Amino acid sequence: MASLQVSGVTVSFGGNRALDGVALTAEAGRVTGLIGPNGAGKSTLFDVASGLRRPSSGQVRLDGRDVTRARPSARARHGLARTFQRLELFGRLSVRDNLLVAAELGPERRRAEQVVTEILHRLDLTDVADTSPDALPTGVGRLVEVGRALAIRPKVLLLDEPAAGQDAEETERFAELLRALTEDGTAVVLVEHDMSLVMAVCDEVYVLDLGKIIAVGPPEVIRSDETVLAAYLGDA
């Protein structure tokens, strides 16, 4: 059974359809890519999946449970976490405390401090644990946001441009992290403009353009799809 299933989702802003009958499935233990030009509707789809925006029509299911009308907090309790295209960290808290806020709301809240210590080590953030995120480079700040999402022990992890601001070495380590997460059984959905990262780590890629899915398939197929090349990759 799919960990996340989005079916027939439509979102309208006035007379404009930001999403038009979009369907996407993310399975446990796999990285699912979601790519497309700016304004295609990728972040809007994440907003629908995470409960920040209610669709005009369609359905969102987590592990078979209909959560279309559930609040974001309820979806988090059911195992869904996300990051944002724009960093959304608590600047007045340390890196450690940013993670602790999430861990204390997660299923392992009784051992929250231990969970945070494990994540800091896993993401190589121990040396900056007591630093404010505002003092960190953007690439490291994005790792902090990923760490905060991991602190609730998600079954489904939505990542919105997590590699933005990372250098080549940081991106390679991040690719290794994504592979490790899928080995743990996490379903990862990755929105990313770094096509080398997408093609290296994704098991399946959805291409969104003007609010519609125009192609779905493994990276090697998407890379050579004429429709995708015309809409996006040809200009990347």
C-alpha cells in the first residue's frame, strides 16, 4: 500500500487552476521526484498533501487513511512531515532546540533529547547544535530543517528544494542521507531543481507543468521524454 496517495487534486485561485486533477503516489522505501518549472504548482501540491491548503476537489490518503480534511497537526501525528522552499526555522532557538520542539511532539516524545542527539549526529550537526540557525549558511540551515522534520519520525517526508544553497560536497552527502532514509522505510517526495540529484536518487519522477502531471516514470525515461524536454528539461 502506498504511504501517500494524492488523487484527482484540483486547486483553484479565482479563475486560475493551480492544480488540475493531479495524482501522485509515494511508496515506502522509495524516493519520488516532483519536478517542473517555477509556478508549475509543486509547492501548492505539498501544501495540499500536508494540510496547509484544502483542495477544491480530490483526496489525500496516508497509509490508506483519508486525511483530506485533517489538520496539519493530525497528519503529522499520522507520520507526515515536510520542509519548505523558504527556510522556516525558529531563529531565536538553537539548532538543538529547533529539533527538540518537533521531537517533543512526535511518537518518541519521552526520549526526545535522545532522538535529537541521534539526528544531530546523523546529519553531522553536532558542532553547531548550540548555534542559532540564523548564523548558519543556507545549505546547513536546510539540513537543520530536514532534521526537525525527521524528529517526528515520519513515514512520509516531503522535501521542498532541500539542496538549494548546498555546495557539491553537501549535495552528495545529502544524496547519501536520502538513500539511507529509504533503507529505513521512509517514503520521500523530493521537489528539487538540481537535476543531477533528482536523477541520482529518485526511483520515480513526476513532472508537473501548468498544474498538470505531464509525465511519470523512472529517471532514465523522464530524461529523454520529448514532452518533458520541451516543457522543462530542455531549458534547465
